[in-house]
Amino acid sequence: MQWWINAKLATCSATPLPADSYYAIGVSEGYIQQLVPMSDWSEIKANQTEASVMDVNGRLVTPGLIDCHTHLVFAGHRAEEFEKRLNGVSYAEISRQGGGILSTVRATRSASFDELMESSTPRLLALMSEGVTTVEIKSGYGLNLETELKMLKVARALGDKYPVRVKTTLLAAHALPEEFKGRSDDYIDWVCREAIPAAAGEGLADAVDVFCESIAFSPEQCQKVFEAAVHYGLPIKGHMEQLTLTGGSKLAASYQALSVDHVEYLDEEGVAAIAASGTVATILPGAFYFLRERQLPPIELLRRYEVPIALASDLNPGSSPLASLRLMLNMSSTLFGLTPQENLVGVTRHAAKALNEENRLGQLQEGFAADFIVWDLQHPAQLSYQFGTQDLYQRVIHGAVSNDF
Ligand SMILES: [Zn+2]
């Protein structure tokens, strides 16, 4: 057994341990086997013949952080578009000049597998260096079979190459590709008949996502995608109520969605629906900030209905080119008023639930995966309060220390 002793724990479980005590964490075979108060440690130590012991000297230990919503695999960037907008060029004009999401689609289609690995790696490493041990990565810049699958394969390969868990999501219903212009129903039929069966058949997707919005796909179209996902045994998620209230969250709830994400315009009926289905509401403060949105997500309603709230980076080239989950913790408090405790649970236990991993990841609990972070911090609120400081002391994933990658 391997032990980490004198740890101050933020377990992020529903039944927290007394806050002022220090604990020993016993790990073997990649899982947390024992959590014992230090007052009992000397007795346990006496019976340990082959134990290795790491004294963390009262440092804070939390579960490894989980970024449960990213689009971090893509080619190119949209910095020129960003600059044009700030020079007064309208969004419509940028679109006419070939900008927007379809410019990322063109770049991603023409990038090779290796080029995509190379361009995505710094973004992944940035998240990992801040304490992320699990990351969700979506497709959605291919919008054809070859590139959607290529993106998912790159995501899986990143998880094989680096000490991080990767969960993949097929987001073929992200935008309408140029070749289907004016034929969005045909495109959705293609998603259902070709993209979902192929991704499911090759075991490349852990979930299926949609962008349900006035500028993307209608609830009726998203429902077709959900039906196909269910048929192939894949859980569903949705980009919902970001710019308008479409009713997408209510629809997603009727399919027991893992999560509905953005949710700025979600109403009480939608909140009640996701509360009943056990769906996580994932808030994305980076996109809210970057797009200079005004409509705040209905945090009070979500609290009142006890909806689990996760938060994530939404790392993507168009609306959240921000490779930092720690920044999201800070923004979640400063922009949306979440408490530091809500934030921490939002990037651990609730984020795990949004990825269908609530029984394995996101908590310091006996029987859970030994993914945790030892911080050079004393109080969990520091994770939300400060930003840009190098606070990570040790990163442990599946029971192995992996600070260097
Ligand atoms: Zn997104």
C-alpha cells in the first residue's frame, strides 16, 4: 500500500469528513483503499510491512479536477477574427469573409492526425498543469465522417499518450457544413444514419452532444439525434439555452441527459425538468465572458431545485479560447456568484456525474479512483480566490504521481 499522510482533505463527497482533522490516504492498484484520521495512523503504520509513505505536511488534497466540457481538438485559431471584431468589423461581415466556426472546420478538415495532435497538446497540457486529471473532448469541427472520427481518435490518442483520462463526445450536430447549406434536415439525417453508428461502432464516443439554438439546430432536429444516440446505447448531452430559450433542456431531460450546458436562458420549467431527470447543469463562464453576454444563468433556481451544477472551460477557438479551469473557478464566483465550495464540487463530483463517472471519479472516497491533487494551499477557497499562482504540489492519477509530462 502507498500512503499519503498528514493530508487536509476536501473530499467533495456528499458526506464530508470533519474539516479540521488530517488524514492518511491509502492507495493500491490505482484506487483509494483507506481514508483514516491521523490519530489512527500509528496503529495502522505498525501493521504495514511494505508501505511507502509520503508526508504532505498538512497540505490541501482534493480530487483531481475534471473539465467536463471542452472542444480542445481543433486546427488553426481565430485571433484574426477577434482582432477584426475589435476593429469594428461586424459578425455578419466576418461570416461573409469565411470566418466563424466554418473556418475552424476548414482548418480541421485539412489537418492531418499528427498535426491535430500537435496543435491540441499545448491546450491539454495547460489544463493538466493546473490539476486537471479528467477532460472531456468533443468532435464537431469535422462535420463529415472522416474528420469527426479523426477528431475523436486524436482525443483518445491524447489520453493514451499523457497521464490524463479523456472522455470523448460526438458533436456532429454542432453546425451546418457548407455542403449542406439550406438542407439542415438532410444533415441531421446524415448525423443519425452515418455519424452516430460509425462513432458507436468504432467505440470512439462516450456520449452524443448537440447544439440546440436558433443559430444551430431546432429541438425537433435534436430529438432525432437523441433517438439515434439512444438506439446505439450512447448517453446524451446538449448545448442548451445559451442565446435563447429553446426548450432544449426539457427535451434533453426527457432523454435522461447527462448534462445540459450553458443554460443562461433556462426557465423554471426547464430547471424542474432537469432536476427530475437528475441531469447536471454545466455552466460555462469562459464563453459568457468572452462573448460579453448579459443574461446570467438561473443559479438561484438551480440551487432551489437542487440541480447539480458543474462548471467547465468550454475551451474552443470561437467563444472560449481559455485553457484554464482555475480561471473558470474564479469567474464562476465573480460573474455568477457561485461559492468556492460550489465551484470545487462543480469541477469534481458534479463534473464526474456530467461524464457518467460519478461512481468512480470526482471524490476522495474509499473505492474511488486514486486521482487527486496535493496543493500548496491550506484552504479550498483559495482555488477560486486566486488565479495565476503555481499552487500544484503533486498530481496523482490512478495512484501514480505524474508531475512531469
Ligand atoms: Zn461547447
